[in-house]
Amino acid sequence: MAQQWLCQFRLLWQCSARSAISDWRRTVRKGIAAGAIATGLLLAGCSSGATPAEQPPNGSTRTTTAKSIEVGDPCSLLTSDQAKTLGLEQEPKPGENEGKPGCQYESGTPGGPGWGVFVAADPKRTFQQFTEAQPRAQRLDVGGYPAAKVNDATGCTFVVDVADAGSLLVSALVRSGAPIEVGTSCDAAKRTTEATLKTLPDA
């Protein structure tokens, strides 16, 4: 009888031990799994926590290198070769547009068939100030720079975000009788803007 009781006790003890070991193994597995998940989340947080690219001040979205708008000679904004390629064969003349000093380039006779464009590096008005004053201006990208254009009876004007404290102004008017390849005033203004961006030195 005692021997039978001893066998039952041993069997019960073995079952309890096995159950305890099984519970311990499950606990260890859960701990390892939780640790792996926590590590994965930590690594994901580290990988996604890269410092964002520094944005220019004044709310600018420009990501391209800023340009210098300190221009001694306003008629140096386009080289003679660039002007010739654009079809602007007349001698450029310094002038003003709404009080902004710049340079007037012409194709054909002023007032006659052809087209003209005024180019200025404006140190007094930023791109943001222009777009706030012209909320209906169309936004676009020119040569990697944020730009806005306004097209009306006086011509097509592009203002480009090239600097934190100023902007590039290009205003073109294609007159009746201009060569068909010139296109619209906005076509001419965009081509001139692209050329000027290549001439302006980096800040």
C-alpha cells in the first residue's frame, strides 16, 4: 500500500514539475518575443527620426542653392550669347520697372513687331511678399526654383525665389508680328528666366 502511494506521489510530482517547466518556458518565450518587438520599434523609431532637411527662412520652400542678387550691372543678368540665342538682338539698356532697376532687352523695333523682356534682381521684394500680394499668381517650378507668374495685358511676369532677402523678376511682352517660334509672352518669359538663372552666381 505504501509502495503504491509512493508511486502515485512520484507521478504527481513529475507532472507538477513538467507543468512548471512548461510554464517557465512559455514565460521565457513571451519575454523574448516582447523584447524583440520593443527592439524593433526602437530601431524603427531611430531610422525614421532622421533630422529633416533645413528649410530656408521666411517660409521659403526653396531647396536649391540660393543665388546672389547683388548685381552691379543689371544688364549682366544675360550674357550676349544668351541674348542672341533668345533672339534679343538689340543693345540692352538699363531701365526701371515699377521702381525696380533692371535691364530691358529687345527683339525687333521697340513698339513694332517683335518682343521685349525686362530682367531685374530685386533685393527689396521676396518671393513670399510677391505671392501674398498676388494670391492668384500661378505657382510653378523654373530651373529647380519656386516661381510664380502673372499674365495680363501688360505682359507675363515671372518672380522666382532665388534668395532669402530678394527675388528675380522677369517680365516679357510679345508684340503682334513677332516670329511664331517666340510663342506667347509667358513662353518668352520662362525661357529668359531659365537663362538668367544660369547666369546669376550662387550666394
